[in-house]
Amino acid sequence: MKKMILFLYCIISIGFINAQKHEFLKPPPFNDADLSKEKSTLDANAPAEILYKSQHFLVDGTNGKLYKKIFYRVKIYNKDKAEDWLNLEIPLYHNGSSEETLSKIKAFTYNLENGAAVPTKVDKSSKYKSKENKYTTITKFAFPNVKDGSVLEYQYEVISPFLYAIPEILIETDTPSLYTEYVLEHPLNISYNVNYTGSLEPKYRKVEDKTLYGMDYRTYRFGYENLKGFKTEKFVKNDRNYRTKISAELHSTNFRELKLYSSSWEQIKKRLYEDEDFGSELKRTKLAKDNMPAEILGLKNGLEKADAIFKYVQKNFTWNNNRGITTDQGIKKLIETKTGNAAEINLFLVMLLREAGIQSDPVLISTVSNGIINIASPNISNLNFVIASIKVKDGYHLYDATSKQSSRDQLPPRDWNHFGILLAKEKVQQLQMENTQPSYTYLTINAKMNEDGSISGTYSDKDTGAYAMFAKENYDDNAEKYKKQYKENFTIDFTDIDSKVLDNGDFESTMKFSSNNLVDVVGKKIIINPMLFLSKTANEFDQTDARKYSIDFIAPFTRTKKIILEIPEGYTIEGLSKDKKIVTDDKEIEYSYLTSQKGNTLEITSVTKVGSADYPKEYYPAFKQIWNTASKSENQVISIMKQ
């Protein structure tokens, strides 16, 4: 027992000594041996590997500036698969009166030539700027002479007047890392809430109050070694929510007077209602009164009136794709130009609803791509969008007039991200946001088979609800790419592809097709899968490791595939494919496959129904089983014989 205690004491002592010896903010000298490495020791298939990564955030107590000091050294193993590393992008923020500045930038590409490391400096001529939005400009650099085996190294410093602009840092990225460190240093009179989420623990950790730069500071230092790349899973809306990451949110400043920034959601509501780009805009009731359609005020039913006001805003005002929880040009400018950001459109909707005597309040959200709101740590930087709510007898209803296809409680997919902060006048409420409105997908083939085995016909792909909005967003991003996906996904020669929003808000793509590759002709017999190109060729729920994360869909959905196939005269079908139906005990997931024949016309219908938008990971085996059943059913073949 004494030997065991001594042994444990030695281990603890050695670990403590190692932690004390570890030096932060000291990048190792460049090692020529890194250029000879042929593969990552953490993941042999990784196209790149982080050799050293340091992100240092220093708040200067003498001038009130935030210094962001970044250093990266990255090994490239496969240039073609490491495109994200070949260009350096540095965002710089400004608000009209103040701006961030970039300095001390150094960037090199190292290559091994004749046994020696040869650096190529990133030339200033490769630098260019692009405007991301009104408040963000991105400075971009392209690394020169990058090859398989190169090492990229860069460092820079951003000086910011915005103390709240400490970005959330991903510790767990797609790229494996030999060493990653995060350092935050701030004076004690400028306080931050430091949020640490994820499963990875730092090997080196140091959180302490100490004297730095002649002042009392608090320091947070975390060091990680040998981090493998994050392993993604299918059916996850935003896996950033599950990655290990660190964020620092300004809590308070104390320059002779204590000023709170993130003490509570009530405090945030108070600040916003006092803000000229939020609360002051909501008080401009004359704008709402002067722009209220007279016919709407005559409606008696509250929901009917709310829907009419929503449709008026939705139809007459266009979103400029800028997000944000405060107005940009203001409500007055929105009315003049008919175009505005998310806050302008949806705050104006709130104003009109209130003017009509309907209880309405703004709801702050974080969109899916922005990550889940940290409810336990209130901060305005968590939020990037505002929608409208009304309260009636049966509870709350939500509207987002930025989408031309949305309706009451049928919000765009980006909005459904678990939580919302309702800024009611009397008190703040946290809303649990779950999309319960089902979406429907109809995939329909009308086709005719010829005696030579060729098949031609029409195909339509129609979505409703959230799926329709999602399809429209993808189409708007790149119409040609959207249409091209049909040919790539099905390897079918589609022509006359027409994609559009229907009058009821559904999104439909129609097209013609012809193919000689959908059947096998053996003598007088034709072998065919009657699902044609809509057969499920693979099970998307193919994960072999244990599921880690919840299963996310955009919405509850029903997907119906219908194939109507006319066979040639003088041919008979030798046995129909087998019907199948499977459903979980709780009726949450269903699948059916049905066949029927009328004369020389064959009809196949498969229906997949999922009852909720999100499921706990424990449902994964059920999805895997049902998707496997669907795959087997949809890959049955039948024989057609000439009489």
C-alpha cells in the first residue's frame, strides 16, 4: 500500500511539474523535418495537419483595445483535398465610427528543395479585400507555390476597439492538430464570461489572477496535444454545436462605474429597447399607422387579421439577405425602398401587428448556421436574427416575413434552432422552438417503355413547407448548379428542366428524360427495377460506430415516390414486386411499398413518413432498420416477357 501511494504521488508530482514547465505563446522554431513528413501520425488519410496553432486574445487595460494575435503552422499532405488552407481570410469589423486594423502579418509557404527548406513569402499583390456585409470586410491572401508536402505558416495581429468582438474558437476542427492553444488575458475591471463546451479536455490548463503589464489581470490558458479531426455524422443540422470550442463574452466593465453587458436576458432586453436601432424604431407608431392597409383593420378574427398583416409585409417588402437583430437603414427607409434587413422587415411586422391591436413582440434567435443559443450565459453576440410573435388564446404563433414562402408557424429552415428569446414588454421569455409543421415531398415519374428497352417520360420533384423554402434557397444560391444536380444524382439525360415557386408557395422542378440504361434485355425478356432511377441505392443510415449526436431533420416529413410505367403492347409482367410495410411501435417512423397493375400500366408507390423534426440518438437503429427495408424493397426487379 505504501508503494502504491508513493507511485501515485510521483505520477501527480510529475504531471504538476510538466504543467508548470509548459510554455504558452512560444511557437517552436521551424523544423525542416516537417517538410519530409509523408502522412499525419494522427490520421494517415488526413490531407492536412496543424503542427502548431496559437490564438491569443489580450485586452489592453491602458487603452481599452483588444489585440487578437494569431499564429498557425500547417502541413499539407494532399493539396487538392486541403483547399480550405490554401487561402488566408481575415475578417475585420467596423461600425462607421470605429474599425479594426490589421498589422504584423507574415505568411510563408515552405518547400523542400535539394534537401533544404525554401520559403516563399506571400506577396502583397496577392492580397485583396471583399465586403462580406455592411460591418465586415475580409482581407484575403493566397499562398504561393503550394505543393503536396508544403508547410504553410502565418501570423498576424488585429487591433480592435470592440471589446465584445472575441470570436468563438473551435478547438476541435476537421483537421488533426499536434498542438493547439487558446489564451485570453483581460484586466480585472473588464470582465468576461468564458464558456467551454465539448468533450475534449486540455492537457495544459492555467486559470489565474496575476499581475501582467503592471496591472491586475485574469488569464485563461488552455493547451491541447494530438487532437484528431472531428468525425462528422449524417443528419446533423450544425455539428459545430457538438465540437469542443471556447467563447468569451463581455460581461461587464468597471471604469468608476459598473456597466453590465450580459448579466441577464432582462438586462439585454432593456438595452435593446433603449437602442435607437431597435426600441426607438418600434416606437415610431405613426409609420405603422400611416402604412396600415385599411381593409385589414376591418377584419374581426385575430388570427385572420394577423395573417393578413403578415401577408401584406411579405408581399410588399423584400429581404436583402442581411441578418442581424438591429435595423440598418431604419424602418422609414424600408418603407421607401421596399427592401431591408431581417430586423427592419420583422420589426415593422411587429409594429403593424401592435397597431392592429394584436399582442405582438420580437423574438431573438440564433439561426442554424450560427449555432445554438447559450441560454445559461445571456449575451447579445449569441443572436443574429429577429422574427415576430403574436399571443392569442391558444398560445404563441411565430412569423418570419423575410421568406416569400413562409406562413404562420411555417418558418424557413434556418430559424428552427431549438430556442428563441421573446422580448415581451412585461418580461423576457425563453421559447422552445420545435418545428411541428410537416413538409411533403412528391417525386413522380410518368414513363413509357419501348420494345427496345428504351424509356422516356417526365419527372417532377415538388416540395412543400420548410422543404420548399430550403429548395428555393438552394436554387437562388446557384440556379444552374441546382438543375445540374438532377443529372449528377441520377445519371439520366434530363432536358427542359423548369424550377419555380408555385402560387401556393410549393417549389417544383419538372423535366423530361430518356434513357437506354434502365433495363437489361435478355432474349424476349426485359429485366427492370420498376422504381427506375428513384430506387434507394444506399442506406444513408450506414454508421457503424455508435451514434453520438441527435438525429436532425428540417421538419417532420412525408416523402412519396410514385412511378407510373406503361409497358409495350404484347408484353406481360411475370410477377409483381412484393409489397412491404414497416412502422415503429410509437408510429414515429413508417415506410410502405405498394405495387399495382392496370392493363399494361404498372404503378409503384413508396412512402416514407417521419413524425418529428429531431430525434435522440437512441432512434438511430430504428432509422437504420427502416431505411434498410426501404433499400431492399426499392431494389426489387421484375421480368417483362413478350407474349
